[in-house]
Amino acid sequence: MTDRVKPRLSRGLRDLLPEDMLARQWMVDTIRGVYENYGFSPISTPAIEYLDVLTGSAAGTEAQGSIFGVSNPEEEQLGLRFDLTVPLARVMAQHRQLPRPFRRYQVASVWRADKPDKGRFREFTQFDLDSVGTVSEIADTEIIAGMCDTLTALKVGGFRVRYSSRGILNALLTFAEISPDQATDVFRVLDKLDKVGFEKVKLELTSGYQDRSGDVIRGLGLGESQVDRIHRFLGVRAEARQDVVTQLEELFSGVEGAEEEVRAVERISGHLYSLGYGDDQVALDLSIARGLAYYTGPVFEAHLTEAPQFGSVFGGGRYDGLVMRFLGEKVPATGASIGVDRLLAALQHLGRVGGKRTTSEVLVLNMDPSLESEVLGLTFELRRAGISAELYLGKGRNVGKQLKYADRTGVPLALLLGSDEKARGVVTLKDLEAGREKSAEVEKREDWIQARPGQREVPREGLAGTIRELLAEIGS
């Protein structure tokens, strides 16, 4: 006998059991429905890419430092993808026959060798939509609208999509007399605004500070007048997008190149207004500085107003330079990505998804060996009628054990066909949820037996239609 192997998982990885997988599948199916309604088409790319494809791009600079290396028999330098955007750029360069604009979606796992933490895993799922090959601001508008429609379809409750633009932040550099060489560092600090507040942002922009852990946060050495102009810029806020535009026009009056950047975000806002996406759903928020190492135009992200602690659950932007690594020419592109795991955790926290543990709608009880062929046929009759049905195949024939199995799996209905029912041309159906609710209301076993909560006899003929009505009635 060989030595037993201890069942275990590597750090940062996890199993997903039926309850989580069913919730996830509902999410993915819902998102896919929205994306396909917009005319986006699916693609799939390998989990493994050449290492030089993954490294050296501006996309995911931090993620590149945590790539999982992979070996193959040919001893080539390979790695697991850390996002879905870099593989898309490679696809666009390699498959030149694809139409442009090319509108794609993809849902798949990605891997990052980060330090595992609560809610932070080394393998997680992203769901992206992208439009490649068009400079039109309508493409950016569609991504923002798709974000809104997706979150609405997922019934997340309140949410807010915020957007801004790399062009606006470039105008800020001119306004604050900051060298373009410092742009990446300045934007990285501004991206911390929501987490640490302006006072710490100000310290990091100037002299630096020591955080609570004792680590020294080095400053960028900006002057007081520069920081003052950044502060004035960050103070441009309003509930209405058009009011933000008006304030921005005043602040950037006379700043070279600023007018066209302001007009660009205003045009996107106008498109959104005309489509019915008001200020309650989409905000023009100039403090967004996400991923500006490779975003070249509009940037956007979404937060759940009832669960702000989960941060951005959906984000993206325009990245016109990513494909250039492979082709030597700029290819305009814009898109966004949902962090499926983070959004699922938020929805579970809000109680808006989860609880379902099985795909079965009916459990057919199997108690009498002489009726085994009969109940097997009945199970397949329901399946062929489009009703998810499972025949109990566990040990033990007693009804109590089988109903306990149904309770553990969460199947809503149990179906019993015994010799008495067969002789009378009926079956017994049991609404298990109603049975549980009403059982809690009675105190004596005799009362429970007499009440037979959630239980009814129905004609054997036309059974599938009866079950459909009952499932609709109980909301399964």
C-alpha cells in the first residue's frame, strides 16, 4: 500500500464548493448577457504566455513583479497571465485579420504571486470587456454604460461609477508646473487620496513622513505652491457632472492644452445624459488616478454605495499604447474589468446572492426496490421536460434519511411515488421549505404528522406542468 498523501492546498489558493460556484455562475451568466446585448463577442486565451509577452509592458507594473513562472519540456521562459488585457494586446497583434473595431469579452482565471491575505488570493477571476481599434469617445461611453447596466442587472443596490481622464491630469501637471518626469510618482500618490486623506498625500508630495508601522514614506519634494494648485484641483467637486466641467474650465483657464481635454470629458458626460445615465449613477470625479502608467485617456471605476469597504469592483480606461509593444504602432483601445471574486464577496455580504447549494429542483425519493424502474423513468420524464431532477441513490431506503439529504443539499421539492400512489395514479410532492417553516410552528410530533406541512398529492398525469407551477409559486 502506498503512503497516504495529505490533502492540502498551496497558500493563496482555494476550493469553491457548490454554493459559491452556483452564485458565481449566476453572476457570470448575468454579466455575459449584458455584454452580448452590447454586441461584444467572447474569446479565450491560454493561461500560459511567453514571459517576455507578460513583462516589460506598462500594463500591470506591480503585477509583473508577482508573475508565476512556468516550465515546459522545451525549457522556454513562460509565465501565468496576471490579467486579461496583455493577452488581448498579443491577440490583436498576432491575428491581424480580426475586424476593427474588435469588441471582445473574456472571463477567466488570472494568477499573481502576491502575499495571501483575507479576501486576497493568488488565483482569481476577471471578466473583461474591451473595444479595440476606435478612437471614438462613444466607445468609452459604451464601457461606462455597460458598467452601469451590468451592476443593475446584478441587483447590487446602490452604486456609483466615477470617471476622469489622463488628459485632465496631464493638464494638472502643466497647471501645477510639475515636470512630466514626475507624473507617474505624483499620480501614484494621488491614487492614495481616498485611503489616506489629503494631509498624508500632501506630506508624501512634499517632505515625506513616517507611518504608524515606523516605515519612512519618502516625499517627492514638490513645493508649497505646486501642492496648493493640486489641492485646488482636487477641490473641484460637484454632484452634477456639468458643474464639475464649469469649475474645471475656470480653474484651467489659460492652461495650454486643457480646453480640449475638458471638452472630451464633457462630451462623454453629454452622451451619458442623453442615454439616461444621470449624476446619481455616473460622477465626473477628478481625483481618480488609477493605473495611469498605461491609461492614456478616460479612466473609470465603480463602487457599491452600500458596501464601500470592498473598494472598486469594476474599473478600466483607455489604453492606446499597449498593442504598440507588438506592432510598433498605436492601436486605440478602451475597456473595463470586473473583479468577480471581490464583487461576489460584496454581494454575499449584502445578502443579495448565495444560499443555493444544488442545481436540482426535485429530488425523486427511492424507497421501494420493486418501483426502481418506475422512479427512474419518472426522473427522466422530468428531465426531458426541462426540470432539473435527481434520483436519490444513497444508502438507506427510509424516507427520513432521504429527506435529510434533500435538506442538506437545499433541493426545494421532494417527490414520492410508492405502491399506494401508483395504484391511485398520483404522486406525493413535498415543498421542503414550507415544511421546514411550518414544522417550526408545531410542538408535538403527532401534530406534525397530521398537518403534513408542505405536502400534497397531485395527479400523475401532467406532473411536469404541476411541478413547474409549484416551482414558480415557491420562487425556485
